[in-house]
Amino acid sequence: MAYTTIDDPSAHFQTLLYTGNAAANRAITNTGNSDLQPDWIWIMPRNNSSSYYNALQDTSRGVTKILSTNTTASEVSTSAQVISVQSDGFTIDDNADSQNYVNINSLNYVAWQWKANGGSTTSFNESGSNPGGTYQANTTSGFSIITYTGTGSAGTIPHGLGKRPKWISIKSRTETEGWHVISQLITGNTNGGMILNATDAEYTGGSNNTDTGSIDTTNIHVKTSGNVNTDGQDYVAYCFAEIPGYSKFGKYTGNENTDGTFIYTGFKPAWLMMKRHSEAGNDWIIMDSTRFTFNVVEDYVRANTTDAETDQYNIDVDFLSNGFKMKGDSGNINASSAGYVYMAFAERPFVTSKGIPTTAR
């Protein structure tokens, strides 16, 4: 039974729902137990499946710079999305700019927010083949944001976490490249991964090989792949280390049964993303306990598309006090003998830091 060091996960991660009103300088305020000043904000429209891309903004790149997980497009700079963060949320602007996807009148949104280090970064200089850049790390919650410029040669990049990241998402800021998810959970080695903006299966070789050489408690060891280390190209990396009772990154095998696989996490999930890694053609499914507040959780969105929120296709999951359980038999989450990867963050730990079980709801 894993104890946690984080009794209130809302101090480090929160989900917030709001409806767009096209108003300028609109403050969006969090409602969790703790105030949260976000450093990474991922906003997705819920009830529109047109061209409104999801928007990822962070305090390392600057909150007015946008990337989207449903496209390979390079970073876009605009003053018409999130324009600032504050101690208990963030501020958005009106939709006068054609690139504003976060405040369209009457459109419903979900905003997932993670805390790093309050926007305070540590710089590291280019040295030989090692890229230069910055990181800001929250060692308590195991989350860091890295910005760096590639050298085109094998080198190391510090992540600041003091423990080995279990999950890293890397995206070029300056070129049209895919989102590369690097984790030994996926391939059993560090020369492969998955593509967050696509339905592809895991890759272990070919043109995407040698994305990273190894990952340790201090550094990411990048090799020469253009996906993560082209000379002169700017990148961002979101790194996650596992914290018992707060975050979990793992694998499971489906059984194609509505009384499906149970996955132990050590907490009741607040947020869950999962993807079939063993075969192509399946989406990155995201569920949370704020958009759907009771079991069975049915509403989901896809990280890799612009599709609206839906509850179709037998994609049903129970969020339990100590993990989650498949209740649908869709190939996206629970095909027979299929392999899946997931990342999850806590609504509350199963056992507190003092060893006291929390009350199941």
C-alpha cells in the first residue's frame, strides 16, 4: 500500500470547466481545495468538432505561445488565448483573433492545469554537443518543463526532477514535427515511443529510431533524430516522474470484457489518458472526474483529434478509490490481449501521508 507525499493533489493538478463568452481579459478561477497557479495549461473545446484546435500553453515558453496535440504545426504566437496566469487560475482574452480557440462565445471548454515552478526557470548553456535551454521543475509532484535548442549531435539535457521521468512528451516549436512520447513503458527501451498527434502503434526503429539514448535521474540523453534534436531547432519537453499516491504511468492488457481489467494506481483518478500501443488505428483517450462526476465514466475527448466530447463506442471506465477498471470493450481501451499505456493523476490518494485510508466515494 503506497503512501503519498501529496495529501491534496489539487495543489499540483486541477481540471476546470468554463463556457466561452468572447469577453476580453476574463479571469478563469480554479475551484480546487488549494489555489493553483498553473505553469502548463491544456485547454480543449468540448462541444465543437470543427477547426478549434486544443491549446497548450506554458510559462516556460510564454503563455501566449501555443502548441496543439492534434496537429504537427509549429508554435503559434498570439495575444488572444491565455494571456496571463495568477495565483488561482489564468486570464483569457476575447476571440477577436482568428487563432483564439479558448473563448468562443457559448462554446464549452475543459482546462487541465499542472504546476511546475511558478514560471521560475533554471538555465543551462550549450556545451559541446549538449543542447542549451531552460527547465523549471516541481520535484514534489514530479513535473518539469524543458525548453532547449537542438545541436544535431548526441548530448544530454537536464530535467531537474532528481528522479527518473516515466513519461516525456517532446515537440518541435519551430518546425512541423509530431509529438513524440518517450517512455520505457512503451517499448521496453529508450529507442522508441509513440506519436501523440496520431493513431499509430508504438515505434521501435526506422526513421524514428534513436529518439533518446537513455533517461536517468538527472538527464535526458538525446541522440541525432530530427524529431528531438535537429541543429538550431527549438523544442519543448514535458517530463513526468511517478509520485506514489499522486501520479502513475503504466501498462495494462485488455480482455474485451465489460467486467474488464483493473489497474491499481494507489489513488482515485482525477485524470486519465490511455492509448493502445500494440496496434495502430486507436485514439488517445482522455477522461476526467470533473466532466463526468460519477461512475461509470463515459465522456471522453481525444488528444489527437478536433472531435467533440462524446460518450460513444463502449469506452467506459470506473474510477475507483485505488485505481480504475475497464467497463467497456472498445478496442480503444480494452481489446482482447491488446497492450495499452496510460498516465493518471489523483483526485485523492488511497492512503494519506500519515497512513490513513481516505474515505471511498
